Amino acid sequence: MSRVPITPLADYVVAVQESATTKTASGLYLPDKGSEKPKIANVLAVGSDVKNVKVADKIIFGGYSNTDIKIDGVEYMLIKLENIYAKVN
């Protein structure tokens, strides 16, 4: 994923969500239906008004107002800065 086909404006971030874990630490497999996607994503692009978040950061986000867009088989998310709670170190 070398080039991001979306340029975020203002205080939006373009990110790709990490895939959900399908196997527990004890070796049990989780069904797809019952598992909730993790709220962790990798940042691919940031808008001009975004502070404290940069490309390649891993973020924890919340809210249901994210916009999901699928381009060339890749699912991107547009996340508003106010919905980003933290960065993962």
C-alpha cells in the first residue's frame, strides 16, 4: 500500500483498521459473527489541521461516525480527529 488514493481535509485522518484476532491465547478460535473489530488502526494520511498524529502512527479510535470507503479492494476509514483517543506506543 504505497500510495493512498484519498487526501483527507482539515481535521480528518485516513487509516486502515487492524484485523480482528480470530484465535485466543489459549488456542480457541473465535467465530467471525460474534467478534467485534478492534478499534485500532494504522494512519496512512492526515489532514492539514491534524496535530499530534502523523503517518505510520497506530491509533485507538471510537465512535460510529467514521466513514468507511473501499477502493481497489482496500477498506479505508476517514476518522475525525476528535474521535481519536490515543496513540499506541
